[in-house]
Amino acid sequence: MRRRSLLTGIVAAQFVPAAPNIVRAADTPGVTSSEIRIGSMAAYSGPASAYSAIGRAHTATFKWLNDQGGVGGRKVNFISYDDAYSPPKAVEQIRRLIEQDVVACLSNTLGTPSNSAIVKYVNQKKVPHLFVGSGADKWGDYKEHPWTIGWQPSYRTESQIYAQYILKAKPEAKIAILYQNDDFGKDYLAGVKDVLKDRFEKVIVASYEVTDPTIDSQAITLQNSGADVLISAATPKFAAQIIRKVADMNWKPLHMLTNVSTSVGAVMEPAGVERGIGVISSAYLKDPTDPQWKDDAGLQHWRDIMKKYLPDADISDSFYVYGYAATMTTIATLRACGTDFSRENLMRQATNMKDVEVGALLPGIRINSSPTNYHPIRQVQLMRWTGKTWELFGDVLSGSTA
């Protein structure tokens, strides 16, 4: 198939045979002669409402696509509901999307707890569950749920990279981990254990529930353990809290922070930009606050969309970049479908992407998937908070089991 370089930085995915365990649908639900209905959900309210920026970026990017003429002769009717980061609410909203709105597919549904609650139902219904908005490692399990594919690097891979870095930077370190008590947080424990092996028994851990008001008591416990390295596997609200608390306690560990909570506008500024100096995380997307991307063509396309469709958006908030990049990946899949938007073909194209380039990804990082690789992005680059921006350092890295 001929490759096309677009302003958006996308290279069309190749057509290949369908995976053998996906059965062709009898019709094309969610598709008419003029539209394709696509559904999603995000935490527009609740404890993880910082992620609402992602949902807003989804909508804006599909509006841009429609203004360009849509895809395959059709416009996208994008329907996104609020699940408030609540698994029961997520089930209710996804049932509404599939049974009442009759969407052709789902795109970048947000959150590990919410997606965990819906994945069995979605696969029973054989609805393409494209580019899940969560890095839980289980989204790569193509045998267990063949209609669900991840997008971003898995949390397990990310934490393997952190553990590898810690062993080089502070080989004798005493390590503490703060983690959210769900599949999101537990993947970080698993990744660190992959690298430390028997040494993991000496790691000090403290968990919190997403309904907790603060993590102050956990922070005090971890500091009192004598740890000189802290890994924080926390969603944005709690990430801002732990950064602020560590600084207020005058604790100075080597602090590694999950990359889902590196937004300048949603995390670093609420925490206090000076408090986070020296925190290390990782990136696979370009940071809109990094001066090196000021004239970057990939991010300029994102800025143009923000200016036209979300003029009130805080463009220091990287969650808008995330939502844009994930949606551009879905758009690449739609374009690869030609005019066949059956659920079977949507899944076929999503699971056979070859070196797809999205302009918001860091140089050297491409999207690749296959019927046995449901983790399309497998690389990150480490970065350090300077007090003003995230500064990239080192090479593009992969985890030990990537």
C-alpha cells in the first residue's frame, strides 16, 4: 500500500489479513452512508477530573477531521460521556454507547478502573475497543480480550525502566513506592519486581485508594522508613499532593513519577513548580511547554486545533496533547479502512499498524501493532523537571520485557 505523509504526521497503516480469532460481523453497526459513530468516556468530573482535558481534545480533533471532509466519505459522530472515574458509571455509559447509540467502535476510553470494568462486556459484544486510555499491562493480552488494544507504553514497562535507572544511579538505594490500589498502581509494583527480583522484598510500599482525601499519612510512613528513592504511581490529584508533601517534609529522595501525571498545568503547577525540581519521569509525547518544540510541525498542528476548537484550553496541559495523539491514531486506523468500516476491519487495521508516525510523539517513537502485539507504543525517554519544564535526557528506552 502506498504511504502518505500528511500535515498531521501520520503514515497510513497497511492492509493485512484479519486475526483468526475475530469473526466478521454480519452488518456494519454504527456506520451509515454519511457517518461513523464512535464512542468514548472520560472523567469529566470526580477524583480524576484532570483527565477531562483528554476527552475535550478527542472531541476537538474529530471536529478537525470532519472539517477536512471526514474519512471514507463519512463524518465522525463522536459521542463521549462522563464516567467520573467510577467503574459502575463506566459500565452504564458504555452500555449506553453500544446498545442505544450503537457506535461502530470505542476510542481511547479513559482510566484503568473504568476500562477494567467494561472490558469483558465489550469483548462479548465484539466491539472494537481501540487504543485504551490506560497503560495497564493487561491491555496487551490479545488472547483474553482480542477486541481491546492498548495505546501508550504499559505501566509495567515504564516501571521496569525506572528500576533499571535506579540500579545505575543509586545501586544500594532503599526504595519506597507509593501506589494507587488498583491495576494501575499494581503494574508499577510488578515492573519494579521484574528488575529487582529477590531484592524487591526489601522495597517499602504504601497504597492509597482513589477515594482518599490525601496521601499525607502514606508520605510520612515512607519517609520514616529511611528510603532514599521514591517511586510515585499516582494519578494527577495525588501526584501533586505527594510532590508537595515530600518538599514540605524536606525529604529529598530520588523521586520517580509515573508519566500519566506529568502535566505542567494539572500537576506540576498545583504542586508548586519549585517543589518538584529534580523529579524524574518519562515521556513518549512532546511536552508543549518544552521550548525545543516551539516550531515543531507536529505540535503546531495540535496548536492549530486547540486555537480553533478549544480556544479556552490551557496549552501547558499535556493531557490535551495526549487526547490529540490518541485520536490521531484512531484516525490513522479509520483511513486505513478505506470505505470498509465493519467492526472486523476496524480491528484488523488497528492491530496491523506498521511504523505509523504521529506528530506529537517524540522523535524515534513510532506506533506498531500486530495480531500478537497489542502494545502499540513501547518506548519512552527519561526526563527531569527543572522548575519550568521537563528536560529530556538519555536515549529512547524500552523495558526489560518489552
